[in-house]
Amino acid sequence: MKKPFSGGFHSTTDKLIVALVTCFVLQVIFELFGGHGHGSGPLFKYFGFSNLFFERGYLWTLFTFPFLQQGPLHLLITLLGLHFIVRSVELEIGRRNFHWLCLSSLSFGAFLWIFFHYTDTPISILSGSTCVVLSSLTFFCFSNADKPITFLLFLILPVTLKPKFILIGVLGLLLFGFVFSELRDESNQATYSSHLGGMLAGAFIYWFILSGRRFPSFVFTTNLRKNTTRSKKPIRFVKKGSPPNPSYCVDLSDQQSLQAEVDRILDKINENGFGALSQDEKNTLDKAKGLLNKH
């Protein structure tokens, strides 16, 4: 099997984790040498999401606010969520659907938050990518509602719960915080509405995929006619009653060819999700685990 980060980053979650850590280091350096307090200053003004998105046309802030953090604890919680929750969701739904999940969670979270903070004085600023984590958590709980999972509460106590109860608990806590904290917070620092927007995005993506619809993919090519010509395959007729030819055959005794086939299957999982694999490909992965671990 592939080692983590071998041959480049094949997971969008891996890239996101590295980007968040890198941006936080740069943020701390800028604040340290710029003489600005943490979580404030021009960095948050020009790259955090606020009503300046509408008033001055700061359209890029919809994509930059997730990379600003309120502190190391905020970043640590986000990274744990990305590693344990978001990664499994990306593996389940594939790269294209995951990209739409991230885009939807940022949009839902940002615009639901600005709906309640547009008239704040002084201007409130939204930062952090918690909405992406919560949208992934919502999707996971919907798709695995009755499948018990075990996790460590406070990293100490093992607790087994069904995901649907976890979702209800998180939703209840966020609604409580939204009503009794954010709507009454004069400092305008609470962001529960953004978290609720992320959960709404996760529910939307789950419904969209469950309904059988497909998100559009954007592919840029330099020669469409050439690619179209190459994609055409001759039609083959199979005699009635004769078994179809296998789509591929892997020599399991050759480690190099086996490794190449495993890499191809992993790339397919990253692109389309684990559910897109054929039974032969799943069997190949199972056999490869034992064979490659022996070497």
C-alpha cells in the first residue's frame, strides 16, 4: 500500500491540513513583526470574511477566511476534525463531490453568519474552517446513522454511540449557543451561525448525492477534438453464453506490477470514492495488503 504523502499528496484533506498549518505559521510571523494583536489587524481585515464582501467587493475573502485562525487551540481542533472526520468523508464520496462539499460549507457558513452580523459595529470578522469539519460530520452521521462508532471522550473515556445521536447532540449545542450566546453577544465574536450553515451544507450534499444527481466537473483541455477522438473505443460483441473478458489482469507475484495496480485503484478511490470500485478491484486491494506487508 502507499505510504502517507508518498509520491505527492493524493488526498485533498492532506493538502488542506498542510495549507492550514503553513498559513497559521505565516499569520503568526506577520502578527509578531507587524505589531498587531492576534486575530486582528489588516490580515483579518483583507482576508477574513465580513460585510466588506458586499460593500467593497472583497470577493476573495469567501475562499481565504478558512485559512485564518483565532489561535493554536482553534487550529488544533480543526486539524483533529480534518484527520478523523473529513478524511473518511472524502474517501467515501470521492474528490469531486468532496470539493463541492467544501465549497458549499464555506458558502452556507459565511452567508448565514453575515445575515446576523451585517450591521455589527465595529465590523465582525469570520475566520476558521470549522464549517467544513461540521459539514463533513453531518454528512458522515447521515450516511452512517445507525452504525455504532467508538471514540475517546476527552481522549480518555471510550464511548460507543450511533452517529445520529452524535449529530443530534452537536446540533443541540450549536442551537443553544446560537440563541443564548451569539444573538445576545455584544462583542459579536460568536460564530455558531457559521457552524450551523456548515451542517446545513452537509445535509444538502447528502440529499443531493442520495437523489442520484451528479455535480458538474470542470475539466480544461487544449484540444477537445483530439481528446474526444481518443476516448472512442471500438464496439465489441460477445457471443451469447460466453463469459466476458476480464477488464484487466494483475500478476500478483510481480511486486512492481501489483504496486502499480494498487496505485491506480487508490487514485480511483480519491477521485470517485470507495463505492466506485468493482469487486475485482476490492479483491485486489485485500490481497495486496497481505502481499505487500510481507516485503
